Amino acid sequence: MTGIGRRELLRFGGAAVLGGPLLLTDRAEAAPRPPGPGGRPVPGVDPGPTKVPMPDIDMPGGAPGAGGMIDLSGPATVLLQKKRLTHFSVLQSFAFDEAAGYIYALQIVQGGVRLKGEARTYTHAQRASRGDLCLNRLTMSGKLKDRMFLKGFGHGGTLGVQHRPGKAPLLWTEWDVNPASGYGRGIARFPYTPNRVLRADDRALLTYRPRPGTTKNQPAVDMTTRRLLLRYRRRTGVYRYALYDLDDFGAGTPKPLADVAQPLLRKGVFHQGLALSGNYAYQLTGSPYGPGNPASGPGNARLTCIDLRSGAIVQEVRTRAGQKLHPREPEGLAVLHRGGERLVAGFTSGKVNRRRFSLYAHGG
């Protein structure tokens, strides 16, 4: 995820609203610290990498309905357009709790905000390096209902929602930020609690290190199969996807169902979102409009379907959703089952201090 909108980082300034610049890179990270006080590290095997290069051409659409496969070949439809979150920073990721009728969305805390228990404010760039996130709850129509805050967690690149009938849902996020990059070295789960400021070292927080020594640990959840997908980065720079049974993972007794290499990205594009459906991982890639990706063209945002049993790409399409948005940066990916299974991609737009987000559905 680009997170702060890349060019946005260089424009943040001023105590009242936004902060100073920071560049988030993929450089090697420092050794992880021990699990948090309430954490339970999750052991796991670490199989060797399997190179699965992304082809340089669009692949034809795959057959729908194959155990979680969503046909992405048709046009996208608008779900929400130009909605706002609590802060003016960009949307990072989102997930649906369809049973309860809510959307949860992550963003980095904007500059100039002082949270409960803090003695001072921080710039937006400082919030990014500290891993401070705002977790928004919205209705399915995009109306902002409330929010909570996560301090020291990470970049917010993915989000998973575990629905619990009659109880607050459990949220899955990256956790244990590395200040050198702003990304998490583990993952955590916690109940959604409006207006709460949750710290990464909270003793009640359940934390996991399924791949010790890795970074950019980002989870996605599929409640139809009760599975969890983990994206992680090795010290060598290789990114991988690991699939787990959600209940085994939560109990601290996971056994990887699959572990495959993330397909290599095209030059100049970034990983912007991750979702899980059955045996298939979905990723959103792309970059904002700019040199090499002009607004006059089709855009470089792509959706890719990966078979987690083999690591092979089975479908890839260029999405033209939100093509007229400006600056149109892809941010966030989730699966929506209501109205037929669909893959929903997020895009940000608007001025630096007035960011908005739009959601577009593919398939169904």
C-alpha cells in the first residue's frame, strides 16, 4: 500500500491538520522484538520460495464459481462514491461485516490530532512511522458511524473482520510496527470498541507471529470458509501468501494449509490490497496517476486471482473502475457476498487535505 498517497507525503504540513514528509520503502527491517505482553506467538514451517512471475499481458477471465473464484472479466459497478472517513488521510484498507451491516476501514491518523492520553500532537509523517491508525466504522451506505484508534500497529494495508453473532466483531490487523518503515512485524486481533485508543502493548491484546523474523504481516479473512490469509515479507525481500484455518490460528495451533510466493509485480506498481475467497487470493496493484501512468490512459490498476494450492495466476484484468477520479489511487480490496459474490476495490481521490474514497464491485 502506498498509504499516505505518496505525493501527499511531501505536502503535509502545519500543526492544525497535517504533518511532514516520510518515504515508506521495502528495505530490510530490524529484528523483531518479543511478543507483546498479551501475545501468543504462532509457530509455523517456512517452506522455500516458489517463483511465480506475473505475465506481462492480461490473462483471460477464468470460470466463475470454482470454489471461491470470482469472474472479474465484466465491467465494474459503483457501490459508494466519494465518501469520507474520520480524518483527511487516505483510505488504506477496508472489510465488510455483512451480517451486522457495517464497513470497517483503516487510515493513518492525520497530523495535528491529539488522542486520549497523549500529551502532544504529532505530524502525519510521525503517525505513519509510529504505526498509528484510525479504524472507522461505516454503514453499508457509507455513512460514518464511529471509530477507534490503534497505536503502534502499522501501515493498515489489510483488514479482516470476524463476525460473532450477538457480540462485537473481532478485527484482524497487522501489529508491532517497525518505526524504520511503518509496517507491522506480526498480527493482532481485538474486539471493535467505539472511541477506544488501543495500544500495541495492551495486555488484553491477542497477538501472533506466524512467521518470526518477517515483516509486512498483513491478514485477510474469509468467514464463509473460516480461513485466514497472511501476506508476509522475508528478510530476502520475497513476499509470500500463507493460508490458515481461522479457528486453529486464533487458538494458537495453526497448521499452514498452503504457502506460496506472491506473484512478482510489474515495475512501477505497488501492492494495494488483499482479499481471500475459498482457495483463491485476490490482490489489487497499481499506482496513482502520474508519469508512466497518465490520467489520459486506462490506468495501471489490476486485479489478480491466485490459486493458493499452486501459486499460479488464474485470472488477471485491468480495472477501469473510477477511471475519471483524480488522483485515482487504488487502496484496499475485499469480498462482498450480498447480491452475488463480488470483489470490491477501493480508490482514493480528492485534494490532499480533503481525501475521499470510492468502492467498485467486480463480478457477481
